[in-house]
Amino acid sequence: MTRRLMVTLMIVFIIVISSSSLSNAGSPALFLLGDSLLDVGTNNFILKAIGKAKYPHYGIDFFNSTPSGRFSNGLNMADFIARVVFGDTVTSPPAYLSLFFGGKYAENRLAKLMDFNPRRRWRRPTDGFGPVSLVARENPAIGINFASSGTAILDINSAVDQALPLSEQLSQVIFVHGNLSATIGSWKTQMLFAKSPFFMAVGNNDVHFFALFRAKLDRDQYVDSLIQTYNDTLRSLYNIGVRKFGILSVPYIGCSPLMRVTILDGNCSQIANDLAEHLNDRLEGLLRDMMIQSKGMIYSFGNTYDILADLYENPDRYNLKNVRDACCGLGRFNAMTNCHPLAQVCKNRDEYLFWDVSHPSQYAVQIMVEAVAFGGSRHARPINWARLVSL
């Protein structure tokens, strides 16, 4: 064996050993961007943020019945996405802002979150989730959650709730990419970003804003601006190495208690549902075009619009008893206030479609994620989420 060949084999061996977990893991980490459907406590770190879920009765069905910043009675969509990636024993990765203690960035905290040589062994579910435990401790998945309640596609809409704009979440992702490149090297960082899925759930608040203030807005121009901003965000992520995109549609939100309470006769907001459907069509077209133009990109478009509509229109199929009212709240539709310590709380939370004025219950979220993760092309296209994270 020549010296040159020995050196070559040694280099290959070192590369294989140092990257074995990245190349074999399927999805070594999980990153999430978006709004309150995915927020796991980001807004608890934002002093001016209006939307916070850090007090009872939020988390009543979470581990030890503790509020965690999730807009849910228990687990939220980020947690179930984490279970698609890593199995039933995990919860969402921690919020990005938890990396900062006393206003100072904790680099060692990032290194711990992004440990891609873990001793844990993941067993991904293949067709559904196991039961949710009330006593098991929180077990964050590898990765980072950037989502903030109130975030919208357009920064001006995010300002309504003093949330982190989508543009700021993108800046945070770029910061993490640069920090990791300096810490573990550019090659490992590129491998990590290329193989890890980035899930996005945003657009709900843009639809809410339009439905409430539509008289001042042209719908087509509004949707054009939303799609352009979404396109810019996706391409910025692609340019730093992201290749696996899990995109959530805007759900069927016109029949939420929040929308119904604003309408005199209490019916659904057809304007909100029509806009959401139109925006979703444009978004799915954007993803198809981008994949054609972008080498190595893969995506899964989760059609949560149709799933939530089916839950609302066919409650008996899912053993739901109430699809009109919020489980936690006060007044008409339990939607005159958000969930808070003095609000009324339903006893049978798995029988309610909505937990509070605008967020599905843990039970409903589990059904939604199972459909897009393990279902067919009606619910996720061109592949489902389980397939996406396995690639």
C-alpha cells in the first residue's frame, strides 16, 4: 500500500467517524420557525410581547400541569413534529431565546442543544403516536425552536402583538449558522443544515389581520406581498444550506371562536377561510417552482386547512362534542377573553376542537399532525412528513 493511499484512507476514515451521526441519522436536528402554533415559550422572554401562555390554565394537561409557554392545554404542534422526527419520548427543541441568560448569549448552551453525537437512540413512529403522559418530564429534541406567538409573514402584522417578526427569526437562524460554523466548522454545519428539516407555520395572523381590516386592503396585492416575503425567506434559508422544508398551510381558521365572535350572527368568517385557501394555493405553487429551480431541495406541504375543516364539519368522526366554543375562556363562544386563571375551563378537553380562542386542543393537534406525517397526498404533498425526515 503506497503512502499516498494510506494518507487518503486515513482522511476518509476521519471524515466518516466525525460525521457518522450526521450521515446516518436521517434528520440529526430539528428547526422550527413560525407563530403560536409552534411557540414553546419564546414570548416569555419578550417583555413587550402581548401573547404569552405562561399562566394557568395553559399547560393543564402538560407535564405536571405546568404552563410552559405553549398555547395549548398540553403538547402543541412543535412537540408532535418533534415526535415525528425523534419518537414519542421527546418534546420540541428549546426556544432560541432560552440560549440567552441575563442578556448574554450562552455558547455552551448552543453546543449542548446541537450535540450531534448523542447517546440517545431514536425510534421514529411509523403510523401514529403513542399516548401522551402527564407525569413524564420534558425531553427536548435536538435543535432550536424560533417560533413566536403573533408572528406573521409581514413584519408590520407581527408588530400588532409585539412578536418576533419572521425576518428576525430568519436573522436568528443565520446567527446560529455562523456561530456553529465558527465552533464546529463550516463543513459540519453545512451537513447539519442540509440534513435537518426546517418546519414553518406562519400566515395565520396575516389572515386574521386581513379579515378584520379588509376594507383598507386589496386582496390580490396583499397575497402577492405575502408570497413574495415567504419566497424571500425560503430562498434565504436555502442559501445558507437548508434543503429539507416542512411547510404548514394556513389552517381553516375562519371558524375559530376568535373569528366567530367578531361576526354578529356568530357564523364562520368566509373571508378568512377564502383568503387562507387562496394563500395556500399560491404557497404550494411557490414550493413546486422553487424545488424545480433549487438543486437538492425537498419539501412536504402539510395541508392543515383541509384537516381542520374536516374536524369542524365532521366532529362525530373524531369523537368531538364541541367545535364552536373554546374550552378555556369567558363569554360568547368562550372567546371574549383569552385563557387565563379566572377563565372557565371545560372538563373533557379531548371533546373540544379548540383549546382557546384560536388554538386547537392537544387532541386536535395530534390528529392534524398524524394526518400530515403519516397520511397520503390529500394531507401532505408531494411526500408526507415521516418520509421527509427519513431522507
